[in-house]
Amino acid sequence: MAITTSAKKAHRQSKRKKAMNDKYKISIRKAFKYVRLAKKGDMQALALAYKAIDKAAKHGLLKKNTAARRKAKVARMLKS
């Protein structure tokens, strides 16, 4: 258990960050599942996946190159 005030604050911050990171991870996972179930050329699924990946990259959950790789993978999956 955190004793000092700064340790308590750091713990609160890490809980908030974990909650947001989990939210972005889940959104990416759901988007990929939606893409796998989508038909070829489904632009709505592509847009949903791109949005989830871009938001995760923007908030530091994914690195820039990892986000680009994932977007390319999604595009390949939906290529008609």
C-alpha cells in the first residue's frame, strides 16, 4: 500500500492510465473481430478499425510503425 502522498497520487494516476489503456485495447480487439467477420470491401469495418488503431497510437498505446502495420493488415484482410 502506498504510504507517501506522492506514491498515493502515482497510484491514482496509474489506475486511470490503465483504465484508458484497457479501453483502447478492447476497442482494437473489437474492431479486429468486426473486420474478421466483415465481407470483403466493407468500408465501414475498415473505418472502424482505422479509427481504433489511430486513437490507440495517438494515446501512446501503439507505436507509429506498429499502428501502420496493423492498418496494412486490416486493409489486406478487407481487400476485395
